[in-house]
Amino acid sequence: MSATTNIAVNGERLWATIMETAAIGATPKGGIKRLTLTDLDRQVRDWFRAACEAAGCTVMIDDMGNMFARRPGRDNSLPPIAMGSHLDTQPTGGKFDGVIGVLSGLEVVRTLNDLKVETNAPLEVVNWTNEEGSRFAPAMLCSGVFGGAFDRAFADSRTDREGKRFGDELERIGYRGSEPCGAHKLGAHFEVHIEQGPILEAEGKVIGIVTGVQGMRWFEVTVTGRESHAGSTPMPLRQDALVAAARMVQAVNEVALHHGPAGVGTVGLLECQPNSRNVIPGHVFFSVDLRHPDDATVAAMEGAMRAAMIDIAAGARVEVQVERVWDSPAVRFDPECIAAVARAAEASGYPAREIVSGPGHDSAYVSRVAPTSMIFVPCDGGLSHNELESMEFGQAEAGANVLLRAVLDTDQRLAERARGG
């Protein structure tokens, strides 16, 4: 890295690119609604492919729709060093979640082009499909296939709340590639992302050196009671699915509090049927998200939650079904990639600290098959998954600068290793 220590990205160009893509799916409140495999997702993919090709990259797409934009190196027999994240968003998403990781990678390529810097290994900018999981659960679906956590048949079979299949929608937007997902080998993988939490901002740190990701599990819960007339059914005779579900939601909260402060539990989606004002609800569906840095504790939280729901269902004379739809164990990132990020932050002069990610990221699954780490940058108030999500220009620039230097550091190290040095 010594020969290129003083190079830096074009922060103004990076910021302008972020704002350009924010117009695709822009919401009135200043955020983005760009759900996976919608027409807006196709539009931003088309934009990304054109931008990468304009930067001299060759774009390859695998059979899960993951996009790999390759900049050649001196020795193209070496596996590429990847810079990746995602371009899909939540229904009320912000401008930076995921997007900054993909566009920081594009900016690194553009900067190296401007300065005519040639790397030893090829570099790739990656757009991972369906990171958010807001339309097709689970989250990180296609990096999960890439890392061997899921297979293609499972991914293709996922349906949204309208019953549309992932595989059908991928075909519809024209982004089913030919290469089998996971066949594409990587020498290393780095991901820039907003922290989505308050720690860096509170401590005045510019860079988070991400050492891993906490464990998390998702569940889908179905509560079945009996519909009946709201005016003529006495309270003691009711089998009210919504009342039971409300108590179960409270139980999720209590389980998380009991395993705090690191444990968290969330019910973010709830549907009630028949959803009529004078009918006692007979059917409720809701989601549960449990997280903790320790896998054994996540398992204990699940056990406590299930026991509470069974007791509540018995008392309310309703039935409950709890299906675990996703289990992502805690992840520890590659020590050499973590060290590369730390050196890059120090060389750039940015205040930094090590941090464990609370949210899940594509890097968690990629780390199963390639050395990986992440770079966190602050976001205002730690707010994310919200249209008001915001960050400062200099924070975006800092993340891309650290990415640039970490990639060049890793490129030098991997080339020396390949030469037997």
C-alpha cells in the first residue's frame, strides 16, 4: 500500500452518485422504496450495469441475480477482491443503507481509473440480491445461496405477501444469469455500510472496524381462533386470535428485556383477519426477529418465546404455530481483513473503533467462503430503515477512502502470498 498511500476517492463524485440513484424509487419524505425484483429494482440494476461498464468493467450476473462488475488486474488468474453490498431497500428505506457499499466500490474503481493505478488481482463491485428480506424472507437470501446457507430451489420458492415467487420475479425483470450462484470465487470481500446504530456517533468515531455480526433468528407465527359477532359473543366465550397475539407480542418484548441489554426482539409485521370492525378476529399472522451476539443466548430466547406462546394460546383457547424461517449464527470476520481495515483507518487519520454489527449483512454469508470484513460509518442519530436516514458528506467519503486503502493493502498481501513471499 506504500506506493499509493496518499491517494483518495473523489468524495463529491461519490455523493453525487448516491443522490443520482436515490431518485430511483424516491419517496415524498426523502427516502427510497425500491423492493427486491420490482420494476424499480430492475431500473437501478440497469443503471448500475451501465455505470460499471462505463468505468471499464465487465458485468457478470449469476442465477440468483447477484451482479459482479470486474475491473481487470495484472494477474487475472488471481481471485478478485470484491467490494459489495445491496441496492434493494425497505418499504420506507433511506438513501444510504446498502447503497453506500455498492457505490463506494464503484467510486474506488473510478478513482483507480483516474489515477491509472493497476492492481495485482482483479477488483469486483458486487450488488447482492434481496439483502433486506422485506419482500422475500429471509434476508440476505442470495448471498446466502452464494455462501452455501441456502440452495437455489429454496430461494426460488420464496413468496411475497401476494404469493409471487422469487424465481418468477427474477425471470420477469430479466436478471436471471447463467453462472451458478457460488461458483464465482473471491479472494476477499469488503463491505462499507452505515452503522444503523448510535455508537460511532456517540463516541465521535468516523470508522467502525467490524469484527463480526451477532446471531439472529426470524419466525413466522400464526394464531388461529374463531370469528364471531362482536356484539353477541360474551367475553368469556370468545376465542379472540388478536387478543392472544397481542399477549404474544408482549411476551417477545419481555423475553428480549430479560436477555438484555444485548438481546433484542421485534414484531415488525402483523396481519389480522377478517379485519372487520364488528367481527372478533379469528386469524392473526405476525413475524418475530430475535438477536443476540451469543448463539446459545439466541437459542434460549427462542425457547422462552415458544413456551410463553404455548401458555398464552392455551389460556385463550386458540391455536398457535411458530415456524422458524431463518437462522443466521453469529459470525467472526477474517482477522487479516479486519487488520487491513484497521490499518486503512489509521493511515487515513480517521478516529476508529472495533464494533460488532447488530444488523445482518451480506458479508455474514460471504464470510463462509471468502475472507471478509466490513467498514461502518456513522448515520445521524443511528437512524436507519427510515426515510429520514441521513449522514454527512465527509462520512461517506471517509468510508470509501478506508475501503480503497483496505483493498490496496489486501491486494498487495494476496499478491505476495501468491508469489510465495
